[in-house]
Amino acid sequence: MTARTVTFEISENPAPRLDKALARDVPIDASLSRSRMARLLADGAVTVNGIVVTDPRAKPRMGDAVEITVEIADDYHVAAEDIPLDVVFEDDDLIVINKPTGMVVHPAPGTPGGTLVNALLHHCGDALSGVGGEKRPGIVHRIDKETSGLLVVAKTDRAHHGLAAQFEAHTVERHYRAICYGVPDSNDPRVRGIKGASFEPGNILKLQTQLARHKHDRQKQAVVWHNGRHAVTRARIVQPLGTPGVAALLDCWLETGRTHQIRVHLTHAGHGLIGDPTYGGRRKLSEKAVGEAGRLAAYTFPRQALHAATLGFEHPVSKDMMRFEAPMPADMTDLIAALGGAEG
């Protein structure tokens, strides 16, 4: 493995600790995040005035000459594949993708190829400057295989660090379109009686629970009240579907981002997603309410009716506010039409 060197001086008014001074003074074009520099410091890759320093608490002085040896990123072991991508936005640091249904985000034992990562490795090529010491895209969040919609992926270490911090702080805006069984209305006493469910002004359903792996099925998540991960989902009705309403198009947004969160929470509230094979089940809607075409469309819908429609965040390098929207895919708009509605 080859290496590059990054050299600079500690500025005036140095920070009380070396690690903080490095994070402040390192040139932005070095593409080194705070966490990456911490690893380099611990590994003995940082010299101050020609002397190797590994203690992050060492006290720097103004004018100290710093040299950091950075190993050039290895090629990622996952194969690049020429798979078409719907690119919504791209610059030197990140890329926003509108992921189609059926595409897995990251390779796994059951899906070693055909994933978003395989496609990004081909699309980005040498534009990937490396995340964590490897030439790979930085996955900071995921959406399920059968869920369509927006994802942001880091192309550089500094972008990966900045985006990950925003997701950890729950400051990223994420809105989903979902089609569920029933209409989650504040006038429904059944929903009001569900533990963890409440309504906020504007008929907004709030679901606040803990989530953990299901005791008997490790591929599923379940609502729990102890020893789980805090999870909050909000949902509002965009449009009731059927006459009377036997389904609904919802706008859902996340305060936290847990595995299968929207799917598990809506099922907990009794409003599972149409087509969800894991949580929603296969309910037969009334032909009187939605017609034969609507009943059949809902019963045979092949995936969870969920789409990541809006994504907003602060650009980790430029600090500009970014916001993207992706229209619902044709299968969901066709389902809405079959159920007697139109996207609102």
C-alpha cells in the first residue's frame, strides 16, 4: 500500500489538546474526518516537529509543524457492476440516489451482487477517495430491499463522518409515503387505547416505543418496552382510500431511524402496510368499498407500499442545506388509483 503525506502548522491560539488542534487546522482538501485522524494519531502516523506523537491530549504550540502519513485507500473487495442508477444529485463528496424497489443496499451472504454498493463502485470509479481507508462508498443509512426512494451516500471520509453525525443526532429530514390498511384517525378510540400511540394537533399519529429483535424470528423487529432501542414515528393522513375509508395514503416521518421502524410501528397501531409480507399480512378489503379491481390490487401488491419520498440534510462540507424529493413509483400510484384515490 502506498501513502501520501499531509503537512500543515498549528495555528495561533492552539487548542488545549492535540486532537482538537488537528481537527481544526488540517486542510479541508485532505479529506480527513475527526474519527479518521484519531485512528491515525493512535497508529503513530502523526509527527509534530519530526517526533511521532500518539497522545491525543498532548499540548500543541502555535507554529508546530505537523505531518500526517495517510495510506492511500485500498480497492474495495466488492466487485463493481454496471447497474443503472437514478442519480438525483452528485458532487465530489456525496451522491443522492433514488433507489428502485428490489435493490439491496449492501452486499450480504445471500445477495453478494446486484446491490447499490456494487452499482456505486462502478458509477463513481476513481472518484471515491476512500472511507475508513478503503475505496468504498460510505453507507450512512439504508432502506429495505423492497422499499423505494432516496438515499444519500458519502464518497469521501469527511462526508461520511459529517453525514453519520447528523443521522446519529436525528437532524436529517426523512419523509415516507406509505399505503396502509385502515385510516389512523384521532377519532378512533381503538388507536387511542394502544400503548405508545397518541395524537398531536393536526391529527398527527405519534408512535413512541422501543424496538428490538423479535424473540422467535431474528429477521423481524418487535415493539418492546424494556431493553430495546428508543423509536419515534409520526404519521398524518394524506388521503383516505375507498368508500368508506378502508385504507389510507400516509405521510410518515422519522425522529429516530431503526430497522423496519415504520413497518413495525404502523402494524403495532393496527394499520400495517399493504403488501408487507413480514408485518402487514394479507387482508381482504371490501369489494363494496374499493371495487373488485381495488380489492385485487391490494391483495396481490407484491411489496410493502413504502417509498422514501423526501430527504433533507446539511451538506457535510459546504454546510449548505440540501433537500430532495422523489415522486412515488408507478406501482404505488397505480395502487392508489385502483383504491379510488389520487396522490395528494
